[in-house]
Amino acid sequence: MAGLSTSPMALHRQLARPTSSLVTNISKRTLSTTPRRREPYNQDVVITRTGKPILRIPGGRSALGGHTATVFGATGFLGRYIVNRLARSGNSVVVPYREEMSKRHLKVTGDLGRVSFIEHDLRNTASIEEAVRHSDIVYNLIGREYPTKNFDLEDVHVEGTSRIANAVAKYDVDRFIHVSSHSVHPDSPSEFYRTKHRSEQVARDIFPETTIVRPAPMFGFEDQLLHRLAGVTNTFTSNNLEQRFWPVHVIDVGAALEKIGQDDSTAGQTYELHGPKNYSMREISELVDKEIMKKRRHINVPKRIRGPGLELLNKLLWWPVGSKDEVEREFLDQFIDKNAKTFKGLDMEAGDIANFTFKYLQGYRSAAYYDLPPMTEKEKREEKKYLHVLDDQ
């Protein structure tokens, strides 16, 4: 205990005493010969097409910097996937919305303050301009499968695109990506495909650097393809499920849109984003029935009856029940513009719908089969071989 009774002044002098000359010389030599290590500086200043500097960062959700993007139609099926990809990378995202409750799920896609919401109306030019004037990328995902009492297809696809493209041109936004539809044609029997084609022409006339994106019918967690076929209600069609198309994964389309927005070489290009394999609606229905281990009832209603019936119900009811034009589109197979670029132009490869049915449809199984794993590759080969033998007999 006597060794611990050092006075405070003595302890202070002992701590303040310089170290030995040997230690001091070693420290000096070490400091003079060892280079100072710098932390990596992972960011890059990029000059956009209009000369605006953008601080691009490879950081994540809490990073500061990157693009400012406005996403019209973000509250729809595809919108949540592109907003999530942009916001989680540190970009600032502006989401114009019409209904307060429709945007709640987008609040958590980015860090605090990275996703901003602004109320807008498609007929209010001032609200559209307010949504785009601070952005350097604008996505137009607005579309309507059926006409409503307030907006017909011409109002949404053509007039709405015209107002957005004019706002983009007025504020000299760097990039404008317009999401159209597959199978667009000026002489199509479907009004949906005709108005979508005119929307592309309007966008290019006003803003020539517009990038056109035409996704095929998409599947995912909130789709109207797999879940409609797996639902507990009957499936009503008019063409015996003979429509053919190339279904594409919505996550692949969202990734492609992000890549297109950040690559200035895609300006003015047209992209057809479709899956790797062509299916008929009947083939997809068989995949669904096999995955959920149930047989859903399919009812075929003649076109001359179902079309006018849906048209009347669409005018009387305030919830979506379908339309006459949707019946018309069931008789139109998807066709692809051979001059347009595809996923290959973005160094991407789309996934096949057959590889995702278990992921999206497991919840439709009964409790008796819910935990059964998906079929292995060996089982698929064996079953294919077995069915092939039966078909040849």
C-alpha cells in the first residue's frame, strides 16, 4: 500500500516525463518512412447531357448524392420496384400521387428524406411542372388498362404524356424514360395499343431524346397474371386461353429501368423488355394449377356477350371489373419490334416465369401441401421424359 501513496504532483511529473531517446528515435523513423494510408474516396462527378454535374455514389440506402428522379405512376405495380431500386441506392426520388393512401408503401423504400411526395393531377400542368423542375431523370409509368368516368384512354396515354413531356422539355431535364406497352400499333383493333402508340409519338415529337420502354406482360407479387389464375374465383375469358406472349419478371424490368436512367447512351432508344420464352395463357394456367395443387375452373364466355357486358358494368360500378377493350386484347398475340433493343442491349438476362411460380404461388396451397418443396431439376427431367413418351403413343 506504500507504493500507491504517490502524491498528485509526483504522479503528474512522472506522466509528463519524456520517453527514452530510443523509443523517440524509432517513432520518428517509423513516421518518416511509412506512407500515410488514405481511405478510398468512392464517388465520381458526372456531367450529364445538359451539363449538370451529378455526384454519383456507389453507396447504399443512407448515402448522400446521386440523381434526383421523378417517377409518375409510382403507386402502380411496376412503380414500387423502380422507386425501391433508386431510393435504396441513395438517389432522391420524387413521387407524384393522386390518393393519399396509395403511396404509403413507398415511404419506407428509401432513407428519411430521400423519397418526397407531391400531390398532382394529370390535367393540372402546374402540378406536373412542380414535380419535375428539380429532377434530372423523369419516368412516366402512368397507364390505364380500362377507361373510367373521369379519364378515358386518350386522356391518360396521349394527353397525359403530352403534358409530362412538355414539362420535361421546359425545364431541360436530362433524361425522360417513357414506359409504353408491348404490341403497340397505330392500326391495332385495341384502343389501348393505339393510344399507347400515339403516346410514344407525342413523347418523341416534344422531347426527341425520349427513351421508349415496352415491357411484356409482367409477373410478380402483385401481378394480375399468376394471382388472377390462382385466385379462388372462376377465370372468365373469351378465347379459351389461347393468347400468346413472353411474360417478364417485374424485378428484371425495374432493374432495366434503373440502368437505362443512369446510362446516357440509351437516350433516344427503344427497348422491348420481354421474357426468354413464349407461352400461351393456357400453358401458364397449367403451371399455376400444378404449383398450387388445385384445378381452378375456367369459364369461356363468347366475345359478343362478355365485351358489351363488361362495358356496361364498367359504366355502372366504381371498382374495376374489366372492359370491352380488355376482351379485344385477349385475341391479340404479343409481337416484338425487331428494330428495338432488348435486355441483351443492357447486358441483362431475363428470368423464365416457370422458375418463379413456387415463390409467388405457395400461399395458394392448402395446409396439406404447403411445405412441399418445388420440383427438383431431376424430377422435372423425369416428368418431361415421361410425358414425352405418352405424347408419342
